[in-house]
Amino acid sequence: MNRLEKRLSGKVQNILSIFFTAGYPTPDGTRQTILDLAAAGADLVEVGIPFSDPLADGPTIQASSHAALENGMSLEKLFGQLEGIRLETEMPIVLMGYLNPVLQFGMERFCERCAEVGVDGVILPDLPLAFYQKNYVALFERYDLCPIFLVTPQTSDERIRELDGASRGFLYAVSTASTTGGASGFGEAQVAYFQRIAKLNLKNPVLVGFGISDSTSFEIVCQHLNGGVVGSAFIKAQEVGTSAKEFIKALKQ
């Protein structure tokens, strides 16, 4: 059981994950942002791997990814910034990004470096489940990395169970078919979707992403599932100089 599994097995409600983009807003701020979020009370952090064509991301995350690439951020630099971070925090760290940069880096090399610096899980939204099962299951197990898959409102119950079975740590429930950072808040359709997932009694905790921007939306997802992921709202807070402590305090109020 790695850090992510241990943390989420010990806390099954009101789980808060914060997403931010590596290398944004400053090229060397990744490590400090992680430490600030840990000190502020985040349960885990998702560090975004900048990519030139982030199709699922809305304007805020796209802009942060572009700026990070302009800042010279790369996977090599990201791993360098994470060296020794386990001497400072035990908060679970998940890397989230697209398959292309990882394949260019080399999948086995990527997994090995994750293990070396203390990364606990990986989210690659465009990694097909069948491709993962055929090629990478043994690799992720060798380096004790949690693969985390995504489901959407369009995903059938049977497929949700299949993706949950392949995931470790948690299952990521995308709240809407739109990109990140769109309209905040949840209507009846989203709530019905959350309730449908809850009734499946899945093996993993389920965290909701896309659309959580304040304490109200965070509270709604926590009423039905295990917690939520906040990304665009945190990046916007970074842009105006709001501290991690202030941001999380407002989110949890």
C-alpha cells in the first residue's frame, strides 16, 4: 500500500485534491507549491505535466500549461524539482498529463523516476484501458504506482466497474462532458450522475473533478461521493497571489 492508498483508506469523506501545473506561475515553484498545499491541509496534490495540446483542459489550465512550457518546464525538470521532497512531506503526489510527453520520455523510465522521487499515482486521460492492460500493468505494479482512470456521465455502469477495477487509489469522475474550468456548480443531471456512481459500491474512493470552484460545489460532491479535485479555481487564485492556506480555508469553510 503506497502513500495514496494509505491516505485514502484512512479518510473516505471530504477528500480534497488540488491540481496545479508544474512550472507555473514560476519555473521553480513546483516544489514549494506542493509543500504549501500540504501545510494548508490538502489531502493530495495532482501535479499537471505541461503539454502543448491539452484537449480536455479549459482556457485557464491551457494558459498555465503554455506559460509553463515557455518557462522551460519539462518532465526531466519536474523530476529534478521533486528530488528529496519525501524528506519534507508525506502528502500523496499524483502526476497528471497526456500520454505523448510520457511516451517521448519513455514509459519505463517515467515509472522508474516516479518511484525514485516519491510519486504515488499517475493520471493519463488519453491512455486507453486496453492498451494499459496489455502493455503497462506489470510496469506500474513493479514501481508501485497507482493508475487512476476517468469516468464521465456517458460511461456505462459496466464500464465504470471495469475502470474502477483497473484503478488504484481512487477513481476520477469527470462531472461534465465539457472541458475543465467551465461553468461551476452542479445541476440535477450531475447530482443524478453522482448518485448513480455511489450506488455501484465501487472498490475505490471516487473523486469528482471539473466544476468545483468554491465551498458550495465542494460540499455537493462530498454529500454523494468521497471528495473532489479543484484545478482551474486554484490556478486563478495563484494568478492573483492568494495563498494555498487562504484558498483551502475558503474551500473548506
